[in-house]
Amino acid sequence: MANEHDSMMGTPIESLLEATGSKFSLVTLASKRARQINAYFGQLGGGLGASIPPQVTSVAHKPLTIAFEEIGAKKIVMGDPAVVAAQEAAAAAVAAQAEADMRAAADEAAAAADAADKAKRDKRDKRDKRDN
């Protein structure tokens, strides 16, 4: 006997197409989300990461299947491409600024440590000259 959904995926393609509007949008959204899920699984155990974990409980092991299940459950929705691109650009700019700030702070700390070392050497040299 054949089941109603005789496919590998539990989520019917019709409901996925309703959620995204077109096959192209479905493929784009699912592939992007699958890459994010794959990155999440790849960074597990490596400390804090920026990847978002799967938003549905799934028995699937493949990131693309999990992405389809999230889309079917309406946990992941298609956004306006211009708005999404602007948000991603803004997030990248914030991340770049944060990295630049961290580098500047590290450079300042290194310069302060160098100045402290130089002051200690100068003090030691002055003491050595006086003792001789």
C-alpha cells in the first residue's frame, strides 16, 4: 500500500511552495538555511558560535531535509531580497567594526606593555649606572 506522501520528505512540496511562492525561492531559501544548519553542526563543541540551531525537532540527519521541515513549519520565511541584503550588509559592517575595535584595543594593550617594559629597562639601566 502506498502512503499519501510517497516521498523521502515528510513535508509535501505543495506546502513548501505556498510558503515561498516559487520553486526558485524555495531552492534559494532551503539551500541557504541548509548551509547555516551545516555550519551549526560543524561548530558544535567549539564554543560559542554565530550559527542558529535547527528550529524544529527532526529525525532527519540531512541539513537540507531539516531546512525543508523548518520552511514547512513556517519557522523560516522568505524575506524581501533587498531588505535581507541590507540587513546582512549592516551586520557585516557591525562585525567588521567590532573586529577593528578589538584589534585597536589589542594594539593599545601591546603598546602599553612595551612602554612599561621600556620604563623598567630604563630604571634598571639607571640603577646599574649608579651602582657602577
